[in-house]
Amino acid sequence: MIKNFLFVILFIFSATVASAQNMLEWSAEHSLTVKDFEAPAPNNGQMQTVSGSFSVSYEFGGLSLIATRNLNQYVHANFQKDASYIDRADDATTERLLAYQQLIFNVYELQARNLRKKFFDERGKLLTKGPGPLYQEVAAEHSRLLGKVEGETFHGASMEEIKHWNEWVLQELEKLNEFCKDCKPSKKKKRNQ
């Protein structure tokens, strides 16, 4: 019985470690490269394709929720390498598709920062109703923004629009700089002045 229990714990731990190795957390110091796309591309060679797997998640529970007001470290913007692929073609197309995927990753980091800010600003609601309703509000806003970015860049076909949107997203990320994963937000009164 104890051996079975230990085996299950070891299996879960191993699966978690393996999964974590396939995740790339957003960082201002790392831009996506072709090597980050580890899944085999299903294309038949007629047109270059790309698909990135991005997510925003949070993980905290009772004690961390009560013990700290700063929950930035518990909200993650991730890229799943083994579920993302890119076909290789000419350098210009590859560069454009990588720039588009980086833009989308930046939009997901913007969602993560908005979520961190929401958790910080609406702590009372977070404590009484849980993170779900706050997450849903931010996710709905993110969905609208992502649709607009995808539409205006023609799903990555317009390098000019990719550059335009990336500049805008980077400015928005800077405005929310105190909500980066490793940052500590200033007190509410100081921020609102």
C-alpha cells in the first residue's frame, strides 16, 4: 500500500517536472526562436504555417492568499514548446511568423499583468468570491484584444501591423511594470495619485 502511494507521488512529481520542462515562461529577456517550437509541423510543404500554444494561469491557495498581498509570482504567462510548431521556409517569412508569435506571447503577458493588477486592486472580492470571477473579467477583455490583434495583423500576414501592435503592447506592459512576475506593487494609495 505504501509502495503504491509512493509510486503515485513519484509519478505525479515526474509528470509535473516533465511538463515544466516543456513550458517557457514569458520574459523580457527572451524572444521566441525557431528552436522553441518543438512539435512537428503537420504541413505538406505548400505553405509555411505556425502555431503557438500560449496560456495564462494562476496557482495559489488559502495560506498564500492570506499571507501575502502581492500575488504576482503566482500568475504565469506560458508558451508550451512541445505543443507549438513552425514550418521553415524563407528567412523573411520565418522572421515575420516569429514576430507574430512573440506579439501574441506579449499579449498573453499583458493579460497576466492585468490579472495580477486585478487581484491586487480587488483583494476584498478575491478573498470573498475567489479568483474565478476576476479571472473571467480579465479573460473576456483579453479575448477581445486578441481578436483585434489577430484581425488587424491578418493573423500575422502584415509585418507593418505586427510592429505597430507590438509597440503598443510593449507600452502597455511598461505601464503595468509593477505587475511583472517578480515585481512588488506599490501601495494602492500611492499608485492612484
